[in-house]
Amino acid sequence: MEIVIKLSQFLLSLSLLIVLHELGHFIPAKLFKTRVEKFYLFFDIKFSLLKKKIGETEYGIGWLPLGGYVKISGMIDESMDKEQMSLPAQPWEFRSKPAWQRLIIMLGGVTVNFILAFVIYIGMAFCYGDLYLKNSELKDGVAVTSEVGEELGFKTGDKILEIDGEKMERFNEIPGKILFAKSVLVERNGAQQTIALPVDMIDKVLGGQERLFIDKREPFAIKEVPDTSANKKVLLPKDIIKSFNGTPVKYADEVIAMAKANPNKTVDAVVLRDEKEVPVKITLNKNGKLGVIAGSLGVDSLEKLGIYKFTQQQYGFFESIPVGIERGKDQLVGYGKNLKAIFTPSTGAYKGVGGFKAIFDIFPKTWSWEVFWNITALLSIMLGVMNLLPIPALDGGHVMFLLYEMITRRKPSDKFMEHAQMVGFVLLIGLLLFANGNDIYKAIVGK
């Protein structure tokens, strides 16, 4: 059932983005009286699943879910319709329209992508408000959750004050900002110190087993006790360890450290179970582990235990507009930084590029409209930015040649555009193979 939920969200999001993107080309084309021969969701190579001709346009759904397209008469595109282009230009064709009209048609798709993302963020601000954890709430600092974090110079208990000179107000923003940072100012044992981050920071993080190397500190909460565990009859799911080996404990990292120091021993502990403190005896294995699967507590539980106080902010309709715009701008700038890092080999960010599996994996196993819309908005920004890249066969490539034509008053020849389209198509296939090849590699090596 989980795979069905993930797949449903993936296909719904992808379909929505594709249809609206292509609609962004379709509407201005029709407004400028340009004939649109096909409007397809997914590609219909050899055959289509559904199709119906209405007026001069065939609408359909293809079988290959790698995108979608509109086929505009008189335009050199992925269809490479040389027969049509060899005939005299007709008034209804794309090539007969003024350059400014062709430019608007080509920019229509990415314009819709960006507008959609900002509209979603505005709607989310209005419907869901803003739930976040103030950085000041982490009075005992952060938890370093992987070896990568320790190698970078972070330690559990560090209080993160600034990232590249910017004071951190919200903890939620810290993990993402650190990825592209050059330095982090922390407070450790009452003294401030600066951690210089390496240029291949992204590669180091993506190459680790745990992508999230910094998190908030939480109590040791038990999610599951395997049948093979020596504590199968001692510990229960949802137990929270409050005392370990005679010492009161607040955070999971404290329990883990104490357990590691007492391999092959049975220690006294106290767990919070059904709001009551229950004494138990925990048996540790030879590696100093409890033999359980730990879990993360939700917002309500963390607040009830008095660990953190989260901030919930609600917005009225008009208040949500600037909030949503600001959120969309932050995501757009953030993705721009990500893209820049990918095209900078020294960062190693290109190793983290993923294809359709990577996109599929970001959708949750349970249905959440809030998460769905958040992912869809981000994917819409990604689709818009990627399509603006000046690569022939992408919208950005067509825009580049149109701007050249408008500036020089010279239109590139059809033969040149055909060759450029072919080069762009080869580049896109290469990028597609690289991204999805990365997915396969990660699946094989388990990262």
C-alpha cells in the first residue's frame, strides 16, 4: 500500500506540472493564432494510451512518463518535422510570427512553473501557517547524527550561532544553509569558535550514510523492539528512557554514550511508559547497544515533555501573500545555489544528481497534502529553472536564439536550428542517462 501512495503522489505531481507547463505554451500560441497540432501528457512514441482531436489539436496521454509536449506548427522542436519545415511558411505557423510573439510562447511554460510555485507557497501559508523551532530553543545545542558531521568539525552540544555571518533565528533553516556555507560560528562549552567548511562539503554529506548530519537533540524514544533483542520483554514501543545506569538522562546521545561504555552489562533504567515512570533492567550487547530501533518524537510529544516549545504562526489571506512570495524566493535562490554547485566540479555536488527514482523517493509513504504541495512547489521551481538553461531543445535554448534574432535582426537558418536541436537533444539524453545512472549506482552501493 505504501508503494501505491508514493506512486500516486509522484504521478499526480508530475502530471500537474507537465500539463500546466505545456498549457503555458499552448495559451499564448492560441492567442497569437498559432496552430497547435498536439497537446500531450507523457510521450506517445509509436502509440498513445488516449487521444481525441478537438478542432485542429489532438489531445492525448502517452505511455512514456518522461514529460509531455505541445507540437506547434512551423517550429523546429523534438519532433524534427523536416517535411513541414521544407514547405513555404504559412500564416498560422510559429515561424511566421514576430519574434516577440515567439518569445512569449517559449517563455510561457517556465512562467507558469514559477507562478504555480509562488501560488502554492501562498496557499500553504494561508492554509497551514508556519510551524518552526526557534534556534534559541536548542539550549543544549544540536545533535551530530553522523560521522560526516564530526569530520567536518561539529560536536553534539554545539550551539550554532551564525552561518556565513548570518544569524540563525530558525533551526529548521540550519541544515540546508550549512550545505552551501563556507563557515559556521558555534558556541562550544561557553566559548565561540568558527568552523571552516571544505569546498566539497556537499560531496562529503551526500557520500555519507546519513544525509542529515545535524539535528535537534531528542530523548531516546523506542520505536520497535525486534524479537531477537535481549530486551524484548523489558522494553516496549513508545518507551522513553528517563534514567540510565542510575543517571538521569534527557537526550538520546547521552543514553548511547553510556550504553557504549557498558558492553555486556545489565543496567538499571527508568522509562516513561503511558505517562508513568517504570523501573526496568536493560541488557546491553557486546557492542554496548540496547538492541532496539529508536524513533523520533513528534511536535506534540516534545512539547508535552517540555523539551522544546515550537512556534506556530497563522496568516490571514493578505498576510499569506508576502510570506508565500518570500518562501518561493528563498527556494528559487536555494535551487540556484544548488545548480551552481552541480556545475562546479570541485564541490562534488554532481554526484548527488538524481533522476526519476530520486524524485519518487522524496514523496512520503503516507498521504499528506501539506507535504505533497510543498514537494510539488519545489519541483515546479526546479522544472522552471532547468527549462531556462540555454541548451538547444529546452525552452532556454529557443529563448537564447530568439534573443539573438531580436538583437541582431538576423534569424538563424532552419538548417542551423535543426543541427542545434539535435545537439541539444543529445545533451539532454546524456543528462538523463547520467541522472538516472546515479540513481542506479546509489541503489547498488546502498547510498
